[in-house]
Amino acid sequence: SLFRSIPSTFKTMFLDPRAILFFGANALLLYLTMLVNSALAGWSIYLLILGPMLVFPVLYLRHQSYFICTLLTGLWVDAALPSGFGLFTVGFLFAGAITFQMRIRFRAESNYHLTVLAHGVNFFCILLVTIAMGSAYITSLGFWLQVLVTSLASHLVLLIVAPWFFNFERMLFTLCRLEPEPEDLPIL
């Protein structure tokens, strides 16, 4: 009976419980990506799979909950990855704000739009890391080859990981008996 009352209290709560669920799923995705990256270190291949982390919070949550979830996810990624602190926090908030303004154009029911959106956000993250960390190596051919390999490998793996991750988050909705519909979308 406790679970039946949760969906009706979403509108009065400051933080949607789904934001905590999304943050936990994002932490799991980051952990699994880091495990794969440590296994691929011998081949100098690095996967950057951050795009799916922003898609569901932006499409499913209200502004306050999405902002808190994205902020916490950005801080978590900044603490885990070897980059300047605040790079992904600011980048996630910026990419999330732009996507939040365009979220009416994306359908959350199928994985097609979500995967395309994840690829766009992931490309933004790769571009962000390239600009922030690669200014000293801009003339090096090896640097651009590594960026190309990282981009291609990340986006190829993202074709498999993104739909799995979105279905995993939907399964968590079902297991936790949370509302699977996006909040606050205008009716067409």
C-alpha cells in the first residue's frame, strides 16, 4: 500500500524519486564503462559512453529533479574520470539545458529517438574532452588518431549499450513501481 501512494505524491515532492533511480543507474553505467576501459587499456582504446546518462532525466523529470540528477551525475563523472574538475558537471548541465528545451521533439516510448539523442550528447562529451584536454596536442597526428579511434569505438559500442541502458531504466521503473510516463510534457 505504500508503493501505491508514491506516484500521486510526485507533484508535491521537491525531488522526484526517479531522479535517485536515474542517478544510481548512471553510476552503474559509469562503473561498467570504467571496467571495460581497464580491460581495453592494453590496446590503447578508451570508451567514452556518457550520452545515455542524460537522456532519461531530461525527458522524464521536471526541471528541479532533472537539474539535481544531472548535477550529481556530473560531479560523479568528474570525480571518476581523469579530467579537469567541473568539466563534465558544467558540460552535462549545458547539454541537459539545451536538450530540455527541445524535449517535446523526442518520443520516450521507443529507443530510436533516445539512441539518437544519446549519440548527440556523447559526441558533445567527446568534443568537450578533446577541446579541454587536447589544446597542447592540437598539431599531433597521433592525438587526432586517438580521438578518431575513441569516437568510433564509443559510438559503435553505444549502438548496443544505449538501448540496453534505456530498457534497464524502464525495468527499474517497473520493479520499483514508479510512474513510467514523462512528467510535465505539453500535450500535442
